[in-house]
Amino acid sequence: MSYKLDLSGIDRDSETSLTQQLVDLFTGAIEAGSLGPGEKLPTTRALAAEAGVNHLTAARVYRRLAEMGFVTATVGRGTFVRQLMPAAGEQGDDWQVYALPDRPIAYAEQVLGDAFRFAGDPSVISLSTGHPAPETFPVDELARITADVFREAGSEAISYLVPEGLWELREQIAERGRARGFASDPQEIVVTSGARQALDLIAREVLEPGEVCVAETPSFIGMLSSLRSTGARVIGIPVDADGLDVDALEEVLARHEVRLVALQPRCHNPTGADLSAERRARLADLAVQRNFFILEDAVYADMRFEGEGLRPVRELAPSHTIYVNSLSKTVGGGLRAGWVAARGPILERLTALKMDTDFHTATLVQHIAARYLASGAYDRHVKASIPFYRERRDVLLEALDTHLAGEYRAERPSGGHHVWLTLTRPVNERELYTEALRHGVTFTPGGVISVERPAQSSLRLSFSMRSPDELVEGVKRLARALREVRRRDRHAATLPVS
């Protein structure tokens, strides 16, 4: 076996169980560095044979290592040492590993966790996080507004609210909705703790286990997570330069009773594409004819670099479309100020579920958001941010053209915070992810944000949080990682078969 772990010291007469002895051997080797990040461990049957234990004991060892955060396992691929080891905790907490229900760490969870973890690591250039850049945050303006809120609203700034949210904020959102086509009345608005909560509430209220819903593929990882958590069957529909492929959607509708179609029709994450006017109209017509809900996620809609944006889908089918937006991708994700626009029984149910979940979104945040929108500062901020992000997009595209020429295909995104690229030759995305991290750069693998396993190797590169120099260096590191993975693949292909 290639992992070089000495199992000869197992004491079968010890009071410590064989399982715990093996767990201790593996964790010791990982912490000492003799088992490195990304290294593949033997199969459970191979481990059982070498250690002289039964297969169930070997499986229990890997399960405990996964629960402790030392390894990650994927059906069909094997068990691997994780990139990041768990922090040392007090010995008295170890019992929790065995008391908690079995819940293997999913690959998508690992990648998402890495994205947040490495976003502030100076040794890693994270191209996997599409948050707004901190240097654009309107801190001084928000500080003045916060002081005004406490001075003028007093104790109401931190009092309880109705679950629908602060009326003044809902008025501001509805005023924008009337101008832009996504709402006409404050009564249509429910304030949420960011768009992420809104997606989760909608999925939980609309879908039941076994029902069919449709999502773009690729898509926002949080969207897919919310849909899958309901137990519904999620069917992926491809996205091209004109957005969601409505022809493919119609084929699905002919075979299935679809309850929900979830999409980002403007500045799509991750491709940056817009749903064309023709497809937008067809989608709205299909929703009315077939009576399914449309979940319209518009979080990147205002972050447009070129061209005129289309009106929301909800304008064409207001009863069938549940509209979601927030300030997270434009002002600051930590505000957690989002909203839903809908009408009819679904709005009443979302309000009740919101109350059951967290009563209401933080009161102070809602007061700040209401005043920020009312002052006109939001529109000024977005206008000033566009050139900032456009430059970073262009730098990233130029760096890709320079250092990965011939290795990829990518469309120029019209907005958003990401570039979606597809490699011209296939590569194992997980191996590339691991190798890229060794080189000090991260990305979002396409398989994590696709509904089904993609036929081609794709990745999302996020440019919003990185300076132009960091973007260039990040692409250089990614190119070196890709060359190393391809070199190993060529070497493996030339090895003699034993």
C-alpha cells in the first residue's frame, strides 16, 4: 500500500478497542504529516486485510475519521485526507463524535467551507469567493445612518418586528419594485436574512419529498442545496449564452409534473449570462399554462457591466413568480438584508414559515437598509462599483488568455462576480482542486455547482475580492497546477501494466 502506515503495533489484548487504535494511528500520521493532504487511503477491505480486522471495523474507522474532520469520502472515488485538519479541541468533547448521527461530509460542503476559510488567508489567492470587495463597502455612510437610527428611533431600533419586516423598508423595496417590475405594493414584500434564507424558505414551502423541480446547471451552490434538502428530485437544465435553455425545459415538462423552476435570469451565477427576451416570455407563458412556480433570484441583477438589463420575469407572471433579491452582492454580505416579492397563499405561507424560523430579520439592519435605500445612496454606490468590478473582470480574462491560452473556453460575463470556463481537455476536477490548493489558489469546481456530474471539466473563477495583481498571480498558480496534474496523468498513462 502506498500510504506507508505501520499497523504492526496494534495490540489485540489492549483495553482500547481495535477501532480506536486504528483511528489513533491514522490521526497521528495525519497530524505528523506522514499522511499528507489529498492523499488517498486504502479501501476498507484493503485496510481490514492488512490490519487483520473485519470489514465493518475498517468502515467504522473511516467513519470516525470523517466525523472528526480528518478525511473526506466519496462513493466511487475513495477516502482522502482532508486539506485542512480540525483544530485541536478538549479531550472532553470527543464523545460528541460518537453520539451525533452519521452525517458524512459532502464534497460540496468541503469546497464551500474552504471558500469562506481561505477568503482571508494571505497565503492563498481565493478565486472561489464572489463576495463584494471590502474596500467598496460604504462604511462611513452606513455609520452615519446607524447613528441616525438610534438617535431618531431610539429603542425601536432593537425592538421586535412583525415577521413581514419593517414597513418603511418594505415601502422602499416596493417603490423600487414598481419602477423595475418586480413588485407593486409593500404588502407583497417579506424581508429575509439575506437571499440565502429566502431561497431556503421558498424551497421548504413549495416542495415536498419526491416532487420534481428544475434548476439551471450550473447554478448557485446555495440554490441547489436548498432544493435538494427538501427531498425533491432536482432536474438540471443547461445554460447557454441566452440563459436557461427553454427548449430543454419544455422537454422536461412533457415528461414530468414540475412544481418549481429556479433560475437567475440576469447576470447568472456562474456564467454571467442573461435570459433572452424571447426565452423570458416563453418561460412566463409556460408557468401560467402549466401552473408551476418560478423562483427568480436577482442578487446579481444590479451588478451589470454592459448593456441594458431585461425586466424581471415576475413582471410577466406575477402570480407564478417568487422574486428574491438582497443587498449582499452589492453593498455587503454581512448586512443580511434580503427580501421576497410574491402574492397569494404562497406569500402567507412564507410569512408563517419566516416567523417559525427566526421571528423576523434583525430590526437594526432593517432600519439601516430602509434609510440607505431612501437616501439614494444605494444607487450611487452601485454606479460607483461597476467600473471597479469591470476592471477586475477584464484583468482576469486577460490573464487567462495569457497564461491558459488554448486550455479553456469562456464567455465574457455581462455582469456579476464570476467567470465560468470549460477546459478544452478533460481533467479530474478534484485532483486539480487539490493541486491548486497546494499552489496557493482556490476555485469552485464545476461538479460542485452542477445538478448532474458534468461531461466536461469546468470551473468558476470569482474576481470580485482580489486585486488585479492577485488575479494575475492566481491564474499563474492555477496554470502551474493544471500543468502538474496533466504531467502526472501522462506519467501514469506510460507506466507498464503489472
